[in-house]
Amino acid sequence: MKEPMLTTLLPRARPRAATPFYGWHIVVWSAVLVAATAPGQTAAVSVFIDPMIAELGISRSAVSTAYLVGTLAGATAMPFVGRALDRFGARRVMVVIAMVFAVALAALSTVDSIIGLTSGFVIIRMAGQGALNLAATTVVALWFHRRRGTAIGIVSAIGASAICLAPVLLERLIAHWGWRTTWLAEGIAIAVIVIPIAWFAIRDRPADLGQRPDGASHDDAAAAAAADWGVTRKVALRTPFFWVLTTMVASIWMLVTGINFHQISLLTARGLSTAEAAGNFIPQTVASLVATFAAGNLTDRLPAKHLIVASMATLIGALALGTVVSSGAIAIVFGALIGAAGGAVRGFEAATFARHFGTRHIGAIRGVVTSISVGASAFGPLLFATLYGATGSYSPALLGAILLPVLVIGAALITRPPAHSAASVATPAP
């Protein structure tokens, strides 16, 4: 029987094409945002230290103290930033962070005293090293579940590579423009790059576009549970494993920051030229890239304690080698170990906290972690500067610091992960 004429004239309904998963766009833009934290990271700040000491007429210990105060003060804001991420979303928070960051970098070009320098350090450490990095990696954690480690590994690898390479570029800019103009240029770059990306490209959660983490279908119960699961910050703080992870992150940032902050001084004291010392950030970049991607990928496959032990062992190797480093291959290995230690923690930190504590309150939880790790990083430069001033060598600080990663390895091996994991609740009970 033929269809009625009216039916044949009407267009037939076609299946509506599924909206492409936006999560990988989030990965790309978040990688750019992590790279944009470079002006607030120690590796980039380190190349400004000697020129500022020479022009401002202040001691290395005074600058290290200013950096300590600035970093600690900036760290206190991280729990509030984390809660703001949960409440207002990463998009709005990122725009505010970028505005503050850009103004602070521009203001550093005008400092003429230790007070102004300290104030600038407060804001760039809070906005750059802490808040922008926290927001960029947290939003990726919200868009992924099964491939969360891989996604964050990609973001962190690209971002860490840019951070490690920043000193090479900045050293040349400072040589041609001076340190004041270079600070100003960084501020302009942040305003031009970060604000448009945050506002136009970032979306807070998959649900904002009618999607699920990993691009899963709406019939996927596990994806739905993963997207809406998470313990409170209060519960997380009561979990011993939370403190093992947090201590691991804080240890790496404190010691790597201490080395990076004084890296030019440390390596020139061992016979390298200033250009060679700055160039040592290149092997750090390569190793950081490889370690970050590998750690992120392995986070989806291995227990967290294996990655903790590996990253701490790498850090021990860097600290020990730093006491005998010299020009040539040994300097390359030294840089590679530093980069690998820092890269590994970037690759699995955010994914591991989301894996074991969920994503519903991940901003508040990681806000505490970031506050502690940023605060710990403040003590690294002062520790190294104080012992160097007392002994004339960086070796005592390097050797003494080995105890901390050894203790973290021991704690990781005896502490069990929490029972409340994303995997255990993603599948509904029968």
C-alpha cells in the first residue's frame, strides 16, 4: 500500500548527530592555561633574582625571605579559591585570577624596595603558581573519569614543558630589555592570552553542554555516578592517605623549588657559566614532559603508592647528584632528574585526589592541598640560602633534604588508600 501523498512530501526524520565530546578541547585550553602560570613559577622567577639583587642592592637572603613571605601569604588563599571553584565554576574564577595576575606582574616592573618586591611575590605566587594552576587542572578532572589521569597528564606535560622552557626565553629577554620591561611584558601576555581563553573556551562541567565525563552516553550509570560523587573536605582531611599524598606533593614542591630558585647560583658555583646554568632547564623540560605524560597515563592503571615511591626515588637521585654536579653529561642528568620528579607529581596529583575522594568537592579538597604545597615551597629557597650562607656550599641542604622523601616512601608503603573510591561507588549496588 502506497503512503499518503502528504506523508511522502514531508521530510523524513533523520537521527540527530551527537555533539562531539568537548573534553578534549578543555584539555587543549587547560594546557595553555597551565603554561601561562610560568611567570608565577619559581623556574621563571629564578632568572630575575640576580639582576634584581644587583639593581635593588638587597641580599640573597633578603630576597629569599621576601619570596618565603610572598609564597606563604599567597598559599593562604588557596582553600578559598578551591571553594570558589566548586561554587562559581572554573570559568568565572579563572577570569578574576587572570586579571589579578596580570596587574601584579606589571606592578613588579616598578618595584624599588623589598616591600614592593614582597607584595608582588604574594600576588604572583597566589595567582600564578597556586590559583590558575589549581583551576586549570581541576576543570580537567571534572571532564574525565576513566581517562582522567591521561587527560591531566597531557595538560600537565605541555604546561610543565612551557614552564621549564620559560627561563631560557626570559634570560634572553632580560639581557636585551632588562628585568623591569620583561615583568611588564609578562603581565601584558597574561591579560591578552588567559582572559579570552577562560571566558570563551572553558566550560565548567560536561553537564553544561549536556554531556558526561569521558563523552559517555547518558545511559552509562557508572559515568553518571562518577560525575556526581565525592566526599567532603572534612572527610578527606580525616583520611591518612590524604596526608601521605599531600606530604608527597609538598615535599617535591619545597625541594624542587629550592633547587630551581638558586639553580643559577648552584650550577655556576660548580663551574658552569650563567648561560649553561640557564640552559640546564632544557633537559628538565624534556624529562618533565616524559615523566608527566607517563605518570598521568599510569595513574589510570597503577596503585598510587607505586607512583609515589617512583617520584620520591627520582627526587632522592636529584638531591644526591646535586652535590657533585659539574659541566657536561652529569649536569644534563641532574636537570633531567629534577624535571622528572616535578613532572611526575604534576601528572598524577590531581587525578589521584579525584580518584580517591571524588569530584563533587574536589575544588575545596585540592585547595587545601595546594595551600600546603605552595606554603611548603616557600621554605625551599630560604632553607638553601641559609645553609649556603652558613657553609658556602649547597651540599648540606641537598644531603639533609634526602630524609624527607625517604620518610614519604615509608609512609606510602604502609598506608592504605581510602575505601571511599570513585570506582567503588560508580557501579550501583544490586
